[in-house]
Amino acid sequence: MRQGTIEKWKSDLILEIARRKGFKRDDLDDAYQQLVLIVIEFDFDATHNSGASERTALTSLIVNQLNMIMRSEGRRRNHVQKIRRVCGPGQYEPLSSGEHMSYEREFELGIDVRTVVSRVSNLERAVCEALAQGTPRYALAKNLGISRYEVDRIVDGLREQFANAGLDI
């Protein structure tokens, strides 16, 4: 086998397991790309696998990696939802029936958020808005022409400003 290629049965195994775990087309493509790189690097050694076959060992590796991808995506979705709850829906995005809160509380929360956002720099505001739209931090850094570490520093500062205003995000 050439270096950097994957055997068909391994490729099929990745797709089979990912589909069984509920990955849809777009997510499946992204997960597949990540897993192919890991599977290419996978070096099966029968003497260190307690008698397990290569397929069994590879299945375990794939399942573990897919679980990590799913947990990571779940954390990202929860973070986006938390930001949307604090920042409110987009200008033209209506609240869904499950998101309704009392008008008074929604109004107060909106004022608190606007107060904090009005005090931040344009860069901090751009970061806050992009995060509220679900933009990943690495993409945000690239779009703004700053490092991922700078984005992290700005997010930490924003989190502190929201916390000081009594808003827990």
C-alpha cells in the first residue's frame, strides 16, 4: 500500500460506523476527512492488541474518534445557544416557541447585554457578534486577521465584562 492511502475496507468501515452513529452528509464528510488521517497513521500490531483482530482494533479507534467529534460539536452547539440566549436573537430571527421568556425579563436582559456591548471596542463587538452567529474561533481569527490566542483573550475579556454585569455566559 502506498503511503497516504487507505484500504477500501477501512474507508467503508469509517463510513459505516459514522452513519450508524447518526452523522448526516455534511458532518459525515468532515468526520471522514479527520478519520482518514488517523486511520492512515494507525499501525496495527497484533502482539500488543490482546488477540484482537485489526478490524476490531480499528473499529474501536473509529468509534472513540467519532465520539470525540460528537462531544466537541455538542459543546460548540451549547456554547452558541448560550451566547444566543444572552445576546438575543439576530435582528430578523424570531424567537422559537421554546425560547420565549417573560417580556419583562427579556427586556431587562436585552438592556443588560446592550449596556455591556455598548462599552466594548469595535473589535470586541465584532468577536461577540461572530460568536453569537456560531462562527468558530479559528475562522473568526482568520477573518479578523488576528491570532486564535488573541480571539481567546478577547473572549475572556468579554466573559469578564458580562460576568461583572451579572450575566453568566
